Amino acid sequence: MFLDKLGERLGKYEIGTGVMVTGFYYCLYITMIRNKNGHIISLPRRIKEIDFSNETDFLLMSELIPLIKKEYGISIHQDEIIWLFLIIISKRTIDHIEQETVFLEKYNQWPEIDPVIESYFQLFNIDRKTNPILSTFLSAFFLGRKINNEMAPILNKLLNEEIIIIKGLYGLAYEKNRQFIQKNQPLLSFSEKYLEDIIASLTMYTEILFSYYSPKKTVLFLLEGNHLLVQLIKVQANQLLSKQYHVLFVPLHELTEERLNVEHVDLIVTNYRPYLLDYQLNKDYLLINRVPNRNDWVNIFTQLNPLLNSML
């Protein structure tokens, strides 16, 4: 209802958020009940130092105050709107770099975030200078966690089921992130009670981020074997790789050393060892089993995406 009242101005955000509609209404409901019962939030000192007076997104949210008063007879304290606003914008996305930049410029009260990000890039052997987008998004992630930690540490909590799923899917990455967070905890000063939740959130966020921003490379397959088997591998390659990469298959009559080395190819994959001896390849290559197994596909993915590879 409240979102409908704000009309067309919704969606034209300077900072934006990744929060879902149900999540927004849940936070708003908690705010309303707290105010109705006279339990006004007390803002931390660092939050009070932020000037919200000219913030477009904040002013838009402030328009909820008279609407709530009119519909429910509940007077919302200004500090409560600040609390609600920060909780909402702390949930960041991975597809609006300009919003993340503004978010950092306006709300980063924690200079210690920068050396933490530098440490993260060093740990995973990622060049920060050539990956400024990753640097911005990671900084925004940690800023969101710091805001939550400052306002109410429980805001960083995940469901136990979510943590279990993340550990199961990305066990090695989770462990690396756990070691990283614990090493940098003296700087980060997160609540120990919700450290596991932050580690799981970081793991999921970086997996999404590294997949989303990996460069679109070209992989060329040189295949031999039963014609049905070759067709099966082609189908598997297209299903697994074509959404993220350019997938090429070279017909036998076009298979020349010049073609292989002139073609703009980032990785050559073959299930036939003699090809590695017959052609002087100047490209990165990978030899897989005659019938590719799970490890073969994992090796292809990690070879193509060094960002994901650095997490393993």
C-alpha cells in the first residue's frame, strides 16, 4: 500500500537496495510496532554523524511518516526512519556499480574497510587495479555489514538452513573466507555471535560477484570419438558454458595449426592427446578424459575464470 502511494518515483533511486518487497514491509512493520509501544531506537554515534538532509532516497522514504500517521495513527520518530533507511540500503546488489559508488561515498564511516579489501585481493591473488568494479562491490558489501553491526548485530544473521546450504555448495571458498574474516577481525570488529553468518554471506556474495563479472572468454573444443559421444559432449558444453562463454567446435576440414593459433581463443579443450603433439599450440589448453567427468568440467570452469579459481 505505502509503495503504491509513492507512485512513479519508485525505482528512480540514487542508492537503491537489493531488499525484496516482503523484506521492506517486515522492517517497516517492526518500526511501526516499536514506535506504537514507545520504544524509540537509539542511533549509534557514527550514524548520527551522517547528514541525511539532502539525500534523495532518504527524503522519499521520509514521506512514509505522514502516510503512516494518517492510515494507522502512529507517529514515526525521525530516528526510526533513519534506522529503517539504513537497514534497507545495507542490502546491496551486484548489478548497479554507480549506486554502489554513491553508497560508499555517502555512508562509509569506517576507513578500515579499505585495508581489509586490499588484504582480500592479496589473499586471493586478484589484481585490485585491474578489477576496480570488484573492489567497489566488495567495499559496499563490507559497508553494509558494518552498518548492520553498528545498528544491531543480529541484522547480519542468516537462517541456519542458508548457512548449511552455502557450506555445502562452496565449502572450500567458505573456509578461505572464514580464515580471512578471522584474520581481519581486529580491524572489522564484527559481533562474534554473528561471525559465521557474515562469512556465509561473504561466500555467497563473492561467488555471485565473481561469476557475474568474469570476462566472457572463448573456448574451443577439439573432439574425437564415437560420433554420438562427440554430439553428447557438444550438448554438454553448450548447456554448461554457452551462457557465460563463447563455445566453438572446429570441423575436421578446418583443423589446421594456423587456424588454431590465429583464432581468438582463450582456451583449447581436447579429449584426444595426439592433438597436443600434432599441433604446436600457442594457446592455453586442457586435456580432458575421452568421456568428460565432473572434474573435467570443473577444471574447464576454473581455467576460464581465474576469479573463481582463486576461491578454490
